[in-house]
Amino acid sequence: MHYYDRLFQFAMLFLRSETGAEDVVADVFFNIWKDRTTLTGIPNFQAYIYQAVRYGCLNVLKSGYVSKRSDLPEIEMQVTIAPDSPLDELAYKELSDAVQQAVNALPERCRMVFKMSREDEMSQQEIADALGVQLCTVQRQTLLAKAKIKQAIEPFLEKK
């Protein structure tokens, strides 16, 4: 249950089909359960499980079971800071909305890398392994995401 939501969203980025994503994640968990005695031999389980979902999605796309469409799921991200006053609460809400819009506006691969880095707390090497890309690609995508988000929140930053 700890991994399900994140893996489901990860599969949705590939398949854009709820039923397809559910099937892939369920298959991965089933296979892990079947081979649970070998889990101790996996050095980085989080990267392993993302890679398994990625391969499952690619197999589904290859089989033609799900076609790639352009309707992207909404990615939830919240800024949670305890405000001191109603004005602070409003400012934090506006900032949170600006960050959410910036994240949603990121290109698909960039958004995926950002989520894996910030929400799943995966290292850049783990992300590169899970996505099957080079480390420099993950680094570029991370820098791009940071720059776009910084640009979006610039109006909220105090000028010194």
C-alpha cells in the first residue's frame, strides 16, 4: 500500500489508462509476492519496483492493449505551511497554486523526474535506472523543472 499510489501515477504517465495502470501495478505486486523469498537480494527495492512498472507499461504499449493518448492526469502537490494570519493563508494558497500550475505545465518526462525526485525522494541515479535513461538526462530534467518552478514563483519572492 505504501507504493501503490505513486506507482499507479507513474504507470498513468506511460499508459494514460486507469485500467491499464491498475493492471500493470497489480501484476508487478503479484509477481513480487510470488517471488517474495528473493526480495532480500534486491539492493534498491524502490528503483527495482519502478523499473518493473516501467517494463510492464512498455510491454502493454507494445502489445497494443492500451493506446497512448494525450490526456494527462493531474499531479497533486501541496505546499503545507502553517499560516499566522488570514493574509498569510491566502498568500500560501496563491503560492501553492502557482507551484501546482508550474508542475502541471512541465513536459511529461520532466514532470515525472521531478515527482520521483521530490515526492518519492529517489536519487538521480535511481531515477535514471528506473526510467532507463542516462544520469545527465535526469540532471537536465531536474534543472529544467527547478528553473520553470522558480520562474513561476518569482512574483511571490520578496525583493531585497
